[in-house]
Amino acid sequence: MKHERPEQRTSALADLRTLLRFPGFRQLLTVRLLSQFADGVFQVGLAAYVVFSPEQETSATDIAAAMAVLLLPYSLLGPFAGVLLDRWRRRQVLLHGNVLRCVLSAGTCTLVLGGAPDWLFYLSALSVTAVNRFILAGLSAGLPRVVNGERLVVANSLSPTAGTLAATVGGGAAFAVQFLAQGQNAQDALALGLASGIYLTAGLSALRMRAGLLGPEEDEVVRRLWPALTGTARGLLAGLRHLGRRPIAAWTLGGLGMMRFCYGALLVTVLMLCRHAWADKTTGDDGMAWLGIAVGVSGVGFFVAAVVSPWAVAKLRELGWFATCAALAALLVPALGLSFRPVPVVTAAFVLGLVSQGSKIVTDTVVQASVDDAFRGRVFSLYDMLFNIAFVGAAGLAALMLPSDGRSAALLLTVSVLYAATAVGVHRLNRAAVSRETNGAPA
């Protein structure tokens, strides 16, 4: 795998400045930023209600169940969203999808205030996340229509990164607005209500684009739905077979799945610590502030990873940097986390943000470089499914191992062993990649 030269990075920055001169790109990016900002607000409001509601003694099992309900259907639906997006005008998907999410978020807000049954609350929240899959796919599918081909790679890099940052800022905004209301339910409802308003703004911002700007053209529309759906399923199987012939990409994806699994288990641990171990009922402190700090510090780790990864890859190669990330986590997570005190655990959250994003940057690069272009979309669909399924599986493990207060040395040590095993495996993979390159064999 070739490393990027400094002059190539300079050219990319120039292309980035040029992208912002494209009106269609600016309009599409605006919809993305508003949509994902609202996602961040909604997700934090959702988490606050599930984990910090005073009416519920939330357990790790409750959190795992919530993750399964919200992520698994989303993951399974994802690869098939594109089939429908090839039949509907994508600008209209962004408009009507965000307006629908506005209504559904407002409904979820009402359910929180009304003390509705949990199953009804989860059904409403699941509906919002299901629509989100179409929004994100529509944003990606419309991108080639607003920039020219030579700048598409830069646009594909900028847009999701900006969207993730917007979601992080949205989460921070949700924490901030919750301090404006009295009472936990009112706080959660305020966050969900804010998300509803921003979803509406995102939908209306799509009206700045022409109805047909994002496609598809009339002659490109896939007319028959069932053959398209079955073709998508066959395409995923073909992508899986192609990945089996690309061992470097396949094993790197496996390594990232393990990193994501570890991150998910530790996230549930932090949620339980904030809710039960660090809360002070005598002062009314429910631990929500510590969760906000942990999320913010983890976000800083994500940003630092984006800054240092190009330098680290130049020094260590892609897989060498991945192995280093896993090894850092194996060493520092137990060193910082076994005290179960707020400051060391928040410091560990920074480390987790750094190593998780660093390994993901490497995986994106390896998969893009190793997989044939004709299969890349299908492989990234599988990637997305693995990413979320690993997260839900981790929550299940945490539910089995965590006590009520979240203090589990056994879980932290198990995660540390998994990180160490990943580091060893990716280090060996790196040696195999070097050997393949030396011998001129494909990765």
C-alpha cells in the first residue's frame, strides 16, 4: 500500500477549498451537518432517558437491550436502503425523511413526558433511527451529482468527517440544554424536542436544491423492486466472497470488529459507572455531567487520531499503526480503569477515542486500497453491518459480566486481553503484508 506524499496532501487541501465553491456541495453539506447535529442531540436525549431516568433502576441488561433494538434493525436495513434510493428522488428523501423524523422525535418527546410504556418508547425511537439509514445513504448517493469526479475522493473524506463532528457537537448541545430544565423527564424531553426542531430545519434546508439535482434520472430508475432486493442480497454474498480473496482487507476488518467490540463493552461500563458509582443521591447529582465529560474527552481523542494518524502511518505503515493502537489500549485501559474513579476513567476515554479512530482510519484505507472498485460498495456495506453488530455483541457481554454499579475488574481485564490479542494478530498481518509486497503478490 502506497503512502501519501506531502505534495499530495497539499493538493487535497486545495481541492477541499475548491469544493466549498460548488453550490450543490455546500447545500448538500448543510443538510448533512444539520441532520447529523440533530442525530447527536437525539441520541444523547435517548441515552439520558434510558440510563438516567430516576423512575428506572437501569441495568447493563437494559442498556444492551436498547442497543440491540436500535442498532440491529438499522444494520440489517442498511444495505437495502440504496435499492429504494434508486427509485426515489434523493432530494425528496432528504426533505421528507427529515420532516418525518421531526414528527417522530416530537412523538418520542411526548411519550417521555407522558410516561408511556417502554415498548412504545423504543418503537418510536427505532422509527427515527430507521429513517436515519435512508438519510445517510441519500447523502452519500447524491454526492457524485454535486462535485466532479476528480474531487469525489476528497468530498467523500470531508463530508462524513464533518457529519461525525456535527453529531459530537450535537451531543454536547443536548447535555447543555438539559441543565435548563427542572426534573429528569423534562430534561430528556427538552433534548428530544430540540432534535425535532433541528430535523425540521434540516428537511427545509433540502428545499434549496432543485428537486432533480441529486438524481436518479428518470431513465436510471430501477423499476422492479423484488429483483433489485434479491440482487442486493446476492451482491452482498459476492462481496463477502471477494473479501475472502483479499486476506489483508478481511483480517483488518476482523481486527476492527474486535476493537469496536471492546469499545462497546467499555462504553456500557462507563454508562453504568456514571449512573450508579459516581452519582450522589444526597446532592441530586445523577452522574450525567461525568458522562458528558467522558463523551467530550473521547471526541477529542477522535480528533487527535485524525491529526496524528497520517504521521504515524508514514512512520509505522498502516497496519503497524493499527497494532500500536491496539497495544496502547491493552496497556492503558486496565492501568487507568481499574481504579474505577472518574478522572482516570475519563483519561481512558481519551485513549479509547484515539485508538478507536486511529484503527478505523487504517481500516478504511486498507479496504479501499485492497478491494476492487466494483466490489467496494458491497464490502463497505458489510463493514457497516460488522461495525454495529460487534457493538451490540459487546453490550451483551457487558450485561453478563457487569455488577449493578459497573465496577468489574474481570470485564476490564477481558477487554485488555482482547486488545492485546488484536495487537498481536495485526502485527503478524503487517509482517505478512510486507512479505507480500516484497514478493509482488496482491493484498
